[in-house]
Amino acid sequence: MKTNAIIVAAITGMAAISFSSCQTKEQKLENAQEKVVEANEDLREAQREFREESENRLRENDMSFETYRSDIKNEKEEQRVMYERRIDSLEQRNKDLRVRLNQDYDNNDNWETFKREFNHDMEEIKNSLKDIRKNNVK
């Protein structure tokens, strides 16, 4: 008898737990919608932070362009013109990146692709700035 009572109590307890943990379709939908809203807020925050950091990097590039321009003033005219062209080209690429940075990206896939490509392009500009005075002609 005692074992029957224990078994009945255990089954009743498990049934009560399983019924209380079940969610209706409406509750599941509401939970999913809340998660989507939270994910979108997280994405917007990540985009804001990325744009802020990238804008700082673009400003640093602008300052570097000015520094290089002042450094080449004493170069021979032929060399100076060549360096100025390189700097002009890098400045234009920097401006193009700034325009791309201000675009809106609505879905995660586009944003992740954009971030990867943008960081790659920023790194190329940075490396080109370092190598601006190197003559790659062999």
C-alpha cells in the first residue's frame, strides 16, 4: 500500500510539474518576440560602438595625412608630387570608408560582412600609410 501511495504521489507531482511548465503558443510567441527585440537592441548597440570606434580610426588617418603632407614639404618636387598623389589616393579611400560607415545595415549578415570588409579596408589604409615613403619599384 505504501508503495502504491508513493507511486501515485510521484506521478501526481510529475504531472503537476509538467502541466505547470507548459506554455501556450501565445506565450511562446511572446517570448520569442521579446528575444528578437533584445537581439535587435544588442545589434544596434554593437553597430553604434563599431561606428564610433571606426570614426575615431578615420580621424586618426586624417591626422596622419596632414602629418605626412607636412613631412614631405622639403622633398624634391618629383618625390613630393609622387607622395602627394599617394596621400590623395589614401585620403579618398578614407572618405569613401566614412560614407560606407554612415550607411544603415538592417540584417546581421550584411552587418557582419560589412564589418569584416570595413576592417580589412581600414587595415589596408593603415599599412599603406606606413609604406608611403617606400618605393616598390624593383
